[in-house]
Amino acid sequence: MSSDIIVSPPYYDSIAAAQGDQEKSPPLEQDIPQLSSGSVTAGYRSAKYSPAEWFSNYQTILEQAGANHHKAQNIKQKSRTLSQDTEAAALKSQAEGTRLLGERLQEIHYWKSELQRHIEHLQADTESLLMLKKRLERSLDSTETPYAIATDNLTCRARRLGAELVRDIVEEELVKEVDLIRSIQALLGKTAAQIVAQIKRNREAQQTLEMDWSDKCQAYSFDDASGRHSNMSPDTQQHPSSATMQEQVSTPSSWTQFTQDNLSKAMQEEQATNNLRMLVEQMLQDITDDLRVQCTRVDRAFSLRCEDLIEAKTQLEMKLVQTLEQIGSQERNIEALQQAIHNKEAPLRVAQSRLYLRSLRPNMELCRDQPQLSLEAEVKQIDATLESLKQKLSEARSSLSHLEESRMALQKDINCKTHSLFIEREKCMTYRKRYPTISALSGY
């Protein structure tokens, strides 16, 4: 027989230990059995429980098992309830997250559509400004022709002769036309620079919208993929750090305000583009009207000047014809006077010869008789007639000289006016027929 004392093992709550309960059940108080006197008499040492102790230990184990069973049932019930509640809460939270993601997708889609619409507007505005810039360049190029025509007209008219080199209404209108074209060219160049600057601002605003649109497309893709995730999705995985606050995170209000500011800037540029386009369209129309009106004024001045030249030239030619007729008449008059003077020479010789012969009469025969007196009177008359004829001849010759001077002056003036008329009508007006059309001046 062994002399060891037999004691009951300590109580260990396996359920509480499995649940990780921090509170340990206190061990049952063990009754150390007293040595029985029979063991000594029996010749060996032995420890035995009494029936009361055995029953007490049995009842304690039953009670502890019942308590543990009840506690386990309670924990199981609470665990089931907690699992159901947490599952319902998780499903509700997941559904709420899916709903919020759907609303967010709608909001992103709305702003993305607005950005896309204004991007298209800005792109269309930029293209229209580029076309308008080409129109301005073509219009600027087309003004070179009127400028060349006007300067050529001034240069040609500077070659007029004599008194024809006058600063008339044509000259004034041509100078006005040159000044107008120069001012128009400066205005077109300045406007083209404004269009280039507006195109640059439009592209900057468009680039800002495109970047915002691209970000929203990526965000929409991510949120759409997030909304499609479910508990059965095979591509989900744990990301413990994803729930932490990220740096540079925007708030819903700042997110909306950012896009609204970008759209507001874009709309400002769209309005500026529209105003500039309307201004340029009106400017091109006004420029075209001004140039055509001035061209009409110059053409009208040329026509009036040509009419004046033709009328003056006609009058000069008529006067030249009269002068030539008068010259011919005067030449015939001179010839008649010369013939008359020549015709008086024979009667004068006869009379003088008679007087000379009668002066040879002797003595008392040299009498101043009636024939003598008649001959003397005849000689005086012929001398007076000759003197008068010679005076008229001198006057006729002087008149003929003046008529010749008038003829030369008339012919010279006619030549000058013919030359001026050639410059005005053949050089200037013919060249002005190359004046650009309204569509060319408008940049089309």
C-alpha cells in the first residue's frame, strides 16, 4: 500500500478559459481529510472521503456544470443575437454605402456632363476664333490692294502737267482713303492680337476643365467599381490603412466649389469670346462699309473730274477751232491788205509821174491849175490810203501773232488736259476697277 495522501484535483472551467474570460473562477475549497485511526491499525497510511464529503463534492460538480451550461446557453443566445444584429447592421451599412455611392456617381456624372458641355463650348469657341482670326488676316491682306491703288493714283496724278497739278477734290478723297486704310490696318492688327490672347485664355480654361473632367472620370470609375463590389465579389481584399484620413482630402463643399469655380471661369471666357466675336463681326462689316463708301466717293470725284476735264477740253477745242478760223481769216486779211497796198503803188507812180512831168513845164506854164491841184490831192489821198493800209496791216499782223500765241496756248492746254484725262480715266479709274469686293474685304 502507498503512503501518499489522496486529494481531489482542483476545478478548471474549460468554457471560461476558451472564451478568454479574464475573471477566473476561484478553486473549490478542498477539505483535507484527516487521517483515520484505522489506517494505523491496518498497518498502512490511507486517505478516504466521508460519504458527506463525497456527496458534497458530487453536488458541487453538478451545480458547477449546470451553471456553466446555463452560462454557455446564455452566451450562445447572445452571440446568435449579436451575430444577427451585426450582420443586419453590416448589410444596412453596406446598403447605405452603396446608396451613397450611387448618389455620388449621379453627382459626379452631372458635373462631368457639365464639364464636358463647357469643354465642347470652349473648343467650338476656340475654333470659331481661329476662323475669325483667318478672316481678319484675309481682310488685312485684302486692304493692301486698296492701299496700293490709292497710292498709285496719287503717284500717277503727281505726273500731271502745268496748271493741271492742282489739289482738287480727287486729291483730297484719295488722301482720306489712304488715311482710312492705314487706320483700318492698325485696327485689324490690334484686333488679331486680342483674338490670339482670347484663344490662349480659352485653351487655358479648357485645359483646366479637361483636367477636372479627367479626375472626375477616374473618380467615377473608382466609385462605380466600388459600388459593384459585394460580399460575393472575388476581387475584394483587406486594406486596413484605407480607413485612415488621407492628406489633401477635399470636403464636399470645397469639391463642388472647385468645379463651380472652373465652370464660372469657363463661362466668363465663353461670354468674352462671344462678345469679341460679335465685336469683330460688326467691325468687319463697318470696315467693309467704310472702305466701299470711300471708294465710291473717290470714284465719284474721279467721274466729276473727268467730266470737268472733258467739258474744259471741249471748250478749248472749240475755241481752238475758232482761233484757227480767225488765223486763216486774218492771214487772208493780211494778204488782201498787202495786195491793196501793192495795188496803190501803180496809181501813186502814175500821179507822181504826172506831177513830175508837169513840174518840168517852162516859165508861166508852171501853173497850179486844176489838174495840178487834182494830182496833188490824188497823191495825198493815195499816201493817206497807203498809210492807213499799212497801219491795218501792222494791226493785222499783230493780231495774227496774238492769235498764234492763243493757238499755241490752247493746244498746250488741250494737250495737258488730254494728258490729265488719260491719267484720270485710263490710269487711275481703270486701276480702281481692281478694287476688292465686299466679300474679300470681309475676309471671306
